[in-house]
Amino acid sequence: MDTASRLDRMIARLSAQRAHIEAAAALIREVPGPVLEIGLGKGRTFDHLRKLLGDREIFAYDGTLHAPAGAVPDPDHLVLGDFRETLPAAMERLPAPAALAHADFGSEDRARDAAQAAWLGPLIDGLMAPGAVVLSDRELSAPRWTAIDGSGRDWPYFLWRVGPRP
Ligand SMILES: C[S@@+](CC[C@H](N)C(=O)[O-])C[C@H]1O[C@@H](n2cnc3c(N)ncnc32)[C@H](O)[C@@H]1O
């Protein structure tokens, strides 16, 4: 039986998220390009990304805006609308292919998340530079991605290195 409380699970999730974001920021040190925050939500991870990677442009995506005013990107770096519509057009706004994408779109509905993951991976892949890193709270896949071991932490979080274009 899982004896972890909801509070324990929340702490584990947020700790894993912060550790993986920090690992990903280190992994892209030599990779030029902007950062994509796919799931702005309340702006917690966006705020952490900009603390770590303040010298990069960070573009944030969500269906609707529900982050507090202090954690909202400027209008040139905020794209609202369903990912299915905003991500296929995202390259038009990016200055270059992205060095890092953080896809934080998970909900309590695992079946919905899995269905979304199936189309989200390829859409994200189309925006990424060779050598870039993709980080997500749900398992994604694309043919040119290689999983980076993210084990050793007590909450699943997923990290991939993007290979060259075929
Ligand atoms: C787990 S929350 C993001 C939390 C955020 N990263 C933070 O630290 O505050 C997931 C977000 O993804 C957004 N989302 C999920 N599926 C979406 C879709 N298909 N299109 C647009 N936004 C979506 C939700 O609106 C929600 O704000």
C-alpha cells in the first residue's frame, strides 16, 4: 500500500521537477537557442527557468492564462491556445530552433495525458535543435530522442537528448 500522503506526493513531484529542470539547464549550456515552457500554468516552473536561464528567450504556452501577474511572460513570449493549434505555428515566432522544451502538461486524468502525449511529442520535436533537451512530467517520444537517465529520484520525470535531424 502506498503510505505517501497527498502532501508527500506533491513535495516529491515538485522536488523532482526542480531537480530535473536544473539538470536540463546544465545539459544545454553549450546548446544555443530559446527555451519553451509548454504548460505555463501558475508560472512556477517558468519562474524557475527564467531564474536559471535568464539570458535565454523563454516562450510560454498554455490554453488560458492562470499565472499570477509576476509570473507571466511579456506578450511577445506568451502564446495562448490549445497546443494542437499553437505549436504547429510556433517556429514562426522563435528566433531559432529551441535548446530546451519543458512540457509540463500532466493532469490527474492519465488516459487524457497519454492521448495528448502521442501527438505532443512529434509537435515538440519539430521545434527542437539538434543537441537540445526535452523534459516532461509525462512520457513522450520522437524517433530522434534518446532518453537520459533521470532515475534516483522518488517521482517520475522524463528527460531526452534530441539527435540530429534524419
Ligand atoms: C501541470 S499544469 C502546468 C504547471 C506549470 N508548469 C507551473 O509550474 O505552474 C499543466 C498546464 O497545461 C495546460 N494544458 C494542458 N493541455 C493543454 C493543451 N492541449 N493546450 C493548452 N494548454 C494545455 C493546462 O492549462 C495547465 O495550465
